[in-house]
Amino acid sequence: MMRGPGAGAGEKAKDFKSAIKRLLKELDKFKILIIISLILAILSSILSIFAPNKLSDLTDEIQKGLMFTMNMDKIKQIALFLTGLYLCSALFNYIQAICMTSVANNFARNLRRGISEKINKLPLKYFDKHQAGDTLSRVTNDVDTIAQTMNQSLASFVSSVTLFLGTIIMMFYTNWIMAITAIFASLLGFVRNDIYIKKLSKILYCKTTRARKFKWAYRRNLFWTKCCKSI
């Protein structure tokens, strides 16, 4: 985790597995809110995926109305249904954000309380060997980093995975041929870009090496030229 001024950046945990186990043990107190938040995030993502499918029905009805007779009742019904979908999605997302914020804040408060009790029990020689900024950073920066990560990353990860899988399912539901074509084209583009990047890296490395050799040769020749002129 990141430390305060004067400390090294990007410091890694000494025992990552034990730290994760302790973190999950502390989060066990808030598992109900976390589960509710994840379920709401999944539901919000599902509604966001399903809404464009109904939007296509609304577009079809409007297009039919331009050619024949406009069915306003059906258009109103689809529009109200779409409004309800988007409102429910926004409501689920809002409640999920409140739940995760509550979990993050309460977890940070409990963690700070535990750190404070631990600091009060430490001997004075600990403070002689460690800088005050490092100790304060553990109470402020590190705890805030954990709280922000919990508040933003966990629900966002679940929503992103749900959106990704749901979008693929809806693509196959709409037109499986176009879905396979799009996926194949994307994979082909990734492979092509990877090949190009590897080739460009080799070319840039060769050019950089040549430029470096030319630079040192120029400096060496310039040095000997000045030596000869001075003689």
C-alpha cells in the first residue's frame, strides 16, 4: 500500500493471503449489505441490457406508423415500460451505491478503531524506530485506500462482468451470425494488434540501439577532433 511522504511507493504486502483472509473475516459483519449490493448491481445491469431490446420495438412501431397508421397506444405502452426499466435500473444502482458506501465507511471506522487500540498498546520504542508519518499514514491513507477500493471496485467489477456476459447473450439472441462475426473480428483484431506491437517493438529497439551507437560514435569523434585541434 501507499505510504506518506518519505516512504517507498508501491510497497507490497508481506503475506498477501493472510491479509485477504483477515479482510474477509472483517467483512463478514457486513455480508448481508454486500450481498444485497451485489444483487442490486446485477439487476441494474440486466435491466440496462434488456432496455435497448425494447427500444428496438419502439423504433419498429414508429417506423410502421410512418408508413401506415401510428399505433399510439402501443407506443405509449412501450415508452412507459422503457421508462420504468430505466427508473428501476437507476434506483437499483442508487441503492447499491448507498449500501457499498455504508459498508466501506463502517469498515473504515472499525479498522481505524482497531488500529487506534493497537497503537495505544504499542511500546514507546516502536515510535522511536518508526517515523510518525508512516504511522499516521496507516491510519489515514491506507484505510482510505481500502475503503475507496471496496466502495468502487467490487460493485463495478460485478456490474462489468454482468454487462459483458449479458451483452454477449443479447447479441446471440438478436442475431447469432452477427454476434459470431463481431466476436471473431474482435479476436482477430486483438491478435493482429499483438503481432504489430511485437514487430514495432523490435523495430523501435533496433532504431534506438542504432541511434545510441551513432550518438556515442559522434561524441567520440568530436572529442578526438577537439584533441587534435588543441595539439
